Amino acid sequence: MGWQDRDWAKWSDDDCSRFSGGGTIAVSGALLAVVASLVGFVVLARPGGMSLFHLDQPTTPRVVYGSGLGDLMGRTVTCTSMTFTERGGQCSAWTPVLAGQRFVRAQQLPSGSGCSAADVDEHAGRWICVAFAGARNS
């Protein structure tokens, strides 16, 4: 038997209204509370909205460590990765210093460390050796 042959499928609109209690939809208080909570969360979490959840706080660090300030295509940058040869050091990675950030010169490597590549440890504020001269990668 298909659904069209069932008794309830043959009800008129008046029959349905009498069965459901008058045609109005009853919404529980719990459902209203959930909807209101979701709307409130969306409004408060918007970047232009109130910052109750601090979702719009910048995730960029306030201090950028590096070798010194430079200009790369109109942007203020600092060197954060270097390679070293007999002829000296050469920057291999530049990091932009964004508005609201402060540049601090990173603590240098000890002289005679035999380092062939170094990166800035942004948490410690110092250069760390990532490769030694004469070391082979296996």
C-alpha cells in the first residue's frame, strides 16, 4: 500500500488543522534559546562587532627579531635566515615587519661557531645554527 492510500494522506486541510491543534506551530523554549545563542555568538564574533571572545585579536607577534631593518620592494623587512660561506653571510629569507610590530636585533651567534646556516628563533630572540660547515646530510 502506497502512502497515498493511507487514511491520513486523504485528510483535508481542516482535518490536519483539527489534529494538530489549530494550525499554529509550537516552538519550545529550548529551541528559542539555542537560536538566540547562535545569533548572539555570530554578532559578537564579527570582526566589526563587540570583542567579547577576542576573536579579532591579531595573531602576528608584537616583536620581530632579525639582523637589521631593510627595504624590499617598498616593505620594511628584516633578515631571519642566513647562509655563511668563506666570503661572508648572505640573507636567505626576509620577514616583513608589519604595522604595530616592533623590530629588535637578534642576539648574534658566537664567533667561530662553524655555522653554515642560521635562523632566528623568534621566541628566544637569538640566532640559532641549523647547519654546520662540512656537515653532510645523509
